[in-house]
Amino acid sequence: MTESAPSTQSTPSGPSGPAAEEPQPVADLSSAPLPTRRTLRHRRSIPAQLVRFAVFNARIVKIIRH
């Protein structure tokens, strides 16, 4: 068998270059507002979640029936 010589082509070092560069963040969320206690309580509320679930399902059913 014969051994093949390694490729001598160089890879580009631009934006599509080697994967050694660190990935860039998609969005900077450091200045995003934090939720209030009321918002957090509402998000964790089981009755509120059930109402949201029912409303969402009703909207989906309405779309499917038309």
C-alpha cells in the first residue's frame, strides 16, 4: 500500500476560520429588567398556569377547526 501525503492547503483564518475562536454571544441580556415578586408569583401559580393552558388550547382548537 502507498501512503498519501498530508494536504498542504491552508485553512482560511477569517470569520469561517478555525473553531479555536470563542463563540460570540447572541444577545446581551445584562441590561434586561428583572421580574418583580408579583410576576414571579404569577408564573409559579398553578391556577394561573391552568387558565393560560386552557386559553392556549382553546386558541389552537379554534385554528384547527377553521
